[in-house]
Amino acid sequence: MKKSKAFILISSLFILVLFSYLSINIIQNNSYKSKINILKYYEIQSLIHIRYIKQQLHLNIPISKIKITDNRFNINIISFKSGNSLKYDIYISSKSNHISIYDTLSLD
């Protein structure tokens, strides 16, 4: 009788530890997945901003006239002449996450 109680107690503890470990792993995976989705969103949004800025620069709109009202990003556009062409360096970084994207545009 004592052996069966001990076996039940040990098996119950083993099952409890196993389910605790599995539940912690599931919660961690969901947390990582959520963080990755947020980072993907910010990256896609910054790429959309870069594409918009490039379109505006192709239309010869001055840098001071390009307005993006998105408070989540720092946007910096630097222009310089290289020979006969005008070049732009476009920097976009997120204020809250570790997303930073750089692109360059050369207009002849």
C-alpha cells in the first residue's frame, strides 16, 4: 500500500514538473513571436517611408517639403552633389525599437 502511494506521489510530481516546463516554453515562444511581429511591422513601415521619400525626390520635391507625420520614427535625409548628379542618403530609425534602415538615391 505504501509503495503505491509513493508511486502516485512521484508520478504526480513528475507530471507537474513536465507541464510546468512545457507551459513556460509555450509562453516564451508566444512572447518571442509577438516581439518578432512588432519588429517586422516597424521594418515594413520604415521601408514604406523610404519608398515614399524616394518617390517624392524623383518628382524633384525639396527635402523641406517632404512631410511624414509619424512620431514613431526619426527620419534624416542628407543631400550632396557628386559630380553632375545629386545624391541623397536616407536614414530612418525607430524611436522605440532597434530598427534602423539606410538607403541612398542618386538623381542624374
